[in-house]
Amino acid sequence: MAATARIIDFLRDRRPEGPCLVVDLEVIADNYKAFTRAMPDTRIFYAVKANPAPEVLKLLADLGSCFDTASVAEIEMALAAGATPERISYGNTIKKERDVARAHQLGISMFAVDCVEEAEKVSRAAPGARVFCRILTDGAGAEWPLSRKFGCDPDMATEVLLHAHALGLKAYGISFHVGSQQTRLGAWDSALAEAKSIFDSLAGHGITLSMVNLGGGFPTKYLKPVPGTATYANAIHDGLAKHFGNAIPETIIEPGRGMVGNAGVIKTEVVLISKKHANDNQRWVYLDIGKFGGLAETMDEAIRYPITTARDGDAKTPCVIAGPTCDSADVLYEKTPYDLPVTLSVGDEVLIEATGAYTTTYASVAFNGFTPLQAYII
Ligand SMILES: *Cc1c(COP(=O)(O)O)cnc(C)c1O
């Protein structure tokens, strides 16, 4: 997604100093509406960590969104944006018991767990709350997979929910996350098959689960085209119908990247262009933003952002792109260099597109004295 006219106008008129993210709220509103149109029976819990700017949360709260949060601070941000506690889930499977207690005091009544130990914490600190159990997925097809850190084996989920029920909690449902920037439409199908078998085994114990939390994973268009929201919705709907037949449960989704990724553009500036030896035909282009300034998802070159300059009509040459800090890990793209204009010069402005998600939240506080990424929400 290229920068919108509103973003281009803002940068031209305001000329903000230093690297900055500019987010167009109209794009987020369109994304929200596309999700609700494509999945009218599914509640949307925006994953706050993707971009927690107060203006973004307020817009989504006003549009009717619910919120997936991972800490007391995120819960407080969602409440401040106008969401009521019933519209907020505490979706982190790793919580301090006193944070669960604080969330419970604030009125939050839905929590994620992935083991009996966490269910025990929730039963003590938020008695009677609803819990959903997160199951592992393999993350295949995701450009930013989530590994084995979250979720339990589906066979264990039955045990976790039975234990939660015995502790007086409401065994409410199953959740999974197919991996972020998931480009494989079939990724939800196998997870839904697992979810159904857990529904069945709980039913065998007289417990009726109500909800499947389909997680995030909805993509943003970076360099390669991705299917649209409606295509994802159809694939998910087919999976639900195939596995749950005419007893489709309540569903929720937790889009982060797919809600805000294409709404933002980072403006950055070329600090230095150099070569490593006299005959080197590869240029090193150093920008005033890098891995520690908000572009952490370039780790292993996982997310490849579209990069544009005012000289894109000129001939291009392969360039390594690096950040400005004194850490040698602060190289954005080297294994697969980017073609940038041969005329690109020090001081030129460079736009890094589709950077609305997972950038401000990943910026370090002041590594080498560089200030955290500035954001303008318009
Ligand atoms: C980060 C996160 C999301 C958002 O994932 P995206 O791939 O950005 O949509 C959703 N749910 C949970 C539990 C998360 O941790």
C-alpha cells in the first residue's frame, strides 16, 4: 500500500524533523469495516500491541471494536479509549497473579490460559471468570511465526479446561494463533479440526464450550500481493462449517497487523552511503532508523517493507540497508539487498511503507541517544 494522499500532504506541509511514523486513521476505519463486512457474525478484538496509539484505540472503540490485551497497562489504555470491560480480553497466557487480580478489579472477565498452573492463578485472582485455552499451531506459512512459546498440545487442552471447570471457572472456549502475516489460507482449517475435537471431548464430560478465538494472522500487503480479507473470511467460514457443521460456536478474531499495518508510513532520511572496498558494486545505505528505532520485524529479514524514494524513476542498484546505531546487528536487509536508485544521496527522504503495525511498540527508549519513534496519527 503506497502512502495515502493524506500522509503525503502531512509530510509535505508539516515537514516533521527526524524519523517518524504517520498513520492515516481513515485506512484503519476501512480495515475495520472490511473485517465486519467479511465476518458479520464474528466479534473483533483488536490486538492492542500492534499499535496502541490513543487515537487508534479511540477510533476502534467508537466503531464498536473489542480489544485483546496483554497487560494491565493495555487494559487501562483500552478502558481509557472508551471500551467497557466486557469488550476487553486478557489474552496473554503469561500473567502475574496480581495483574490478574487488578484486571478482575477493573471488570475484566475473560482470560487466556494454556496450562493448569495459569488456570489456578486465574481461579484465585478472578474467581468465576471465563477462560479459553490456547492450543499450539505450527505457524507454517507465516512470515512472522509465533513458535512454541504460547499454547499447549490439543490433547492437554481438555485437561486444562476440565481443571479450570473444577476450580469454579467457566470453561469458555479454545484459542489459537496461526502465526502473524499468515499467507496460507488453509492455516485455520487444521486448528479448527483440533478445536472441534476438544469441544467434543469436553462435551463428553458434560461441559459445553461456547467460543473459538481464531486469533490474528491476517496479513498486510508488503512486497508480495496477499489475498483480501473476504478471501480469508471465506476460508475460515469453510473450516467452521466443515468441522462444526450446523453447530458453529461464537467466534472472535484478534487482528493486529491486518488492522493497522497498511495505515502507516515511516519517513526516514539517508545519513550515509558508502562502499566497503574500491571495486565494491554494492552500496551500503544507512538510514536514520533501524532495528532499534522500530523496525525490529526486519529480524532475519522476515518482514520486507516496500521502500520508496523520490528518485524511483532512475536506474537502480542493489543496496544493503542499515540503521544508524553502533550495534552491528542493526542491519535491516543484507542477505537479500534492495534495489535503490543510483542517484540516491545523503539527505534524501526515504519512505518505508506499510509500517503501521509493530513499529512504535518495538522502538527502544534511547539506544545511542536516539529518541523513540515519533508517531503522528492523522
Ligand atoms: C499479537 C497477537 C495477535 C495479533 O496478531 P496479528 O498477526 O498481528 O494479527 C492476536 N492475538 C494474540 C494473542 C497476539 O499475541
